[in-house]
Amino acid sequence: MVVLLLGLVGCGGGSDDGDDNVLGNERTTADVVVNDESPFYDPEKLEIPLNKDISFTVRNEGKKTHNITIPGFTIDMDVEPGKTIEIKLPAAGAPRDGFYLLYCKYHQFQGEATRLNIEG
């Protein structure tokens, strides 16, 4: 969606308060869209609460295979063109406030990386 972590392009989910990139208060899912051009991710960053299980979907609207790697959570998942995957972040995975890197292992050096903010 790491701050997300990700320079993203795409869709939002929909909280009524207009802050679609903050997870964990009223909603526990958020859509992240990835494509082949910078910015690669939409939204460009995600913030998640400390001590809550969070899940979000990542949809690839590009023509290339992309990847979501979050080393702090041992996540390494490919997203084929036109496909959607679900990322689950356990509450126990973020033991403190801070941020985690989120990147595409195939395009990281082209700038496809972001941060995921964890806030308590």
C-alpha cells in the first residue's frame, strides 16, 4: 500500500473522513494500486496503527509483474499484471513506532520504494 511505502497510482478505499491512507481506525483494509510509471504506488504512503492486525489489497494495473517486499514483516509477494493480492500485517510484527521499507524487488532501483509508518 512500509511509509508506504510506495509511490502509488490508483484507487482509494473509502473512509468517510477523507483520509484514505490511514488504516486501523474504522477500516482494516485499504486498496493500493501499483503501475509501471512513477509514482508507482497509489497512495504513495500508508500509515498503520501499532498493535492492530491490518490487511490491505494490492492491485497491479501495469503490464509488468511487480512485487511487494516488506523485510520487517518478512513479506515478499509478486503481483502479476491485472491481478490483486492481499497483504496481512500482524500486530506482533510491529513492536514499536517507526517505519518499515516497502519496495518492489524487481524495480527498487528505478525508485519503486516507499515507507510504511507505524504509529502508536
